Amino acid sequence: MTAMQEWLRGRRVALAPVASITNSIYRRLCKEQGADYCVTELVSSEALTRDSLYSFELARFTPAERPIAVQIFGGDPEKMARAADLVGELQPDAVDINMGCPARKVTRNAGGSDLLRDLPRLGRIVEAVVTRAAVPVSVKLRAGWDEMSLVAVEAAHIAESAGAQWLTLHPRTRSQRFSGRARWDLIAAVKSAVRIPVIGNGDIATAADALRMFTETGCDSVMIGRGSFGYPWIFAQVQSLLAGATPRLPTAEERVDMALRNLRLEIDEFDGPPMHAVRAMRKHLAWYVADLPGSKELRTQIFAVETYAEVEAILQRYAQLGAGGPGPEGTSGGAADRAAALAALSCDPASLASTLERGATIPPEGGFHA
């Protein structure tokens, strides 16, 4: 067993890769709050092999984000192997293969969850990447294409046999996208079926959910996606529970300070007009304060801002509204409110218009993952 495999068996807490959400800046903020492990946004092997500068930028990371895996996707074994070569120049700690993303822009080229319909190809891709990569290779899977083809256990066996050193399972099907409930029993089934470490992912909205996943599935580590949106503190809270301590929830002032810090970093590191960075951050800013009391009207204002000064003025009002703060982890007004807010959140860009029509409290702009 490698050192990384042994480390992942120690109940680590990872940040999930979500396109347009978990960029380098947000990964750094989550690491500060206790995230043990990060994975980059998914990067197209097709684009990498065509020397796409944008794709190389997506794969870049800072030393503060280690240990980190660069995630690649695609349906051609040779191009995936070449992509592993190329991202290897960045010296990541691992290369992760996305075999779960449900987005059409990924599956139409035989990538992401489309590979769950062609398990022999899935195996060839893992084997090709393992042969070429200079670092450990992992895979991220879904339960299957649809309810009639739940192939998680078989796919996990194939990935392990092809040389994957660990795997992550998000136990929804491609057809489910992000609806319904994640089938945690499938995480337990995969854990029982393979020898390599298994990371569980899906429906972790609170620190208590993470501990419940460990207990119910026996997984080695957990990975948090939507539960971390605008709430990097969830990692510190999970770490507290794992250590037997009571999690501390951030005050309204701390949440506003973190949101503004996140925005300043985006503006400072954005190669373009600050207004564009502010617009791209609107969804994040709304997530930071989604469950604070009385925030509905101000969330609407956030989606009209254009400057840092406007954001600062609005968020200071959030701090005043939330001066009482949410309740403790696991009580109403705290974790329960946050879980309810996340229930309306979709990672699927195609669902934005319909969700807004339904009056969802958190506009689900951008982002897709496995």
C-alpha cells in the first residue's frame, strides 16, 4: 500500500471538484478551514492535447492546496494518457479521472458518466493513464447511467484491476443528476468489494452528515461538494466532530469577512475588468449568506451588484441581520437551516431558469461535477 493510500484511510475530508466553483482561490480557503485534500476542476483531455492555455490554467494550483489531484476527463485512452503526461508537468500529488460528470458537454464526447455505459473502455482509460502517469491515479464514479444500470461495484472492480489506487463514489446515477437522494448503501457495497481506499461523496450538508456517512458506509474518507458552497467552515466542523469536540459555527461577521476576502482575491487574481470578477462571484456571495435570518431581499440585491464597494455595503447589512448567528451544529436555526437552504441548490447550469422561476432562494448559476 502506498503512503497516499494509507493516508486516505485515516478519515480524511476532501473538497469535491466542481466546475466554475472550486477554483484555486476557493480551494485555498477550504484548506485553511481544514480540508485535507483537494481536486482541481475537471479539465478536458481533448483541450489539453490541443495546447489549450485555458485548460492548463484550470489545472494549475498553489503549494497551499497540497495534497491535490488534477482531474481530467475524456473518452479516448491515448489522449487521456497524453493529458496525464501534460498535467504531470505541474507535479500534482495524483491524477484523478472523472467518470461521473453528468453534463452533456462532457458525456457527448464519451467522457464523464458516459463511461459507465462502456465499462471495457473505462478500464482501458484507467490502464492507459496509470501506465503513463508519474503519480498515483484515482477515479471518481457515479452509481451508473440510470436506475436500470447500477454498475458502481463492477466499475470499481475494473478501475482497481486497471491500477487505480483509490476511488470516489457519488452514488447518484447520471439520470438523477443532482436530484433525489444519494444511495449511501452503494458506497458501502463498493467499500466491501474493493481493497483500495474508497471516498464517499453526496448529500453531506453538515458536519453531522459526514460522520453519519463514515458510520453507515465504512468509507475511508469523505468528499464534500455542495455542502461547502459559501461555507468553507464545514471542513473545520467535521474535523472538530472527528476529534470529539463541539463544532464552532462562524458568526455573521466572520461569514461577511470571508465573503469579502474571497471577492478581493478573485478581483486581484482576475485577468480582466474587476466588474467581470464581481459578476462571476455573485452566486458565491449569495451562498455565503443564504441561511442568515432576513437575507432574502439582500440576496436579490447581490445579483445586481457590479463593484466591490456595492458588495461590501450589502454584506455589512447581512452582518447586522445575522448578529444573533445561527444555532449550534445539529440544532434548528443552525445546521438545519443550512441544510434546507442547500436543498434548493443545483449544480446543473441547465436548471437555472426553471429554478429561478420556482423562486429558489439560492440561484444555482454555474458548476457541474460528478
